[in-house]
Amino acid sequence: MLNRYIISVILVWVLILAIVRFWGSSTRFKTMSIFCAGFLIGMLAMWIAVHVYNK
């Protein structure tokens, strides 16, 4: 279940970043990519916590 969520979130972020990259400004793309990176770091921490504390 968690793997589907992670894959879905990554696909949505790829879509958002592609739209911003091709139809937005470069400063907006930089801001969105930094936000995306922070979100993905948080998801990685969640994934590690689920696997460490779920045993």
C-alpha cells in the first residue's frame, strides 16, 4: 500500500514539475523543485520509519 502511494506521489510531482518547466518561469521551477525535494525527503523518512518501527 505504501509503495503505491510513493509511486503515485512521484508521478504527480514529475507531472507538476514538467508543466512548470515548460510553461512556467525558471524561478517558479526552482521554487517548485526545492519544495518537491523537501517533500521527497519527508516521504523517505516516513518510509524508513514505517519499516523500522513496524517490526
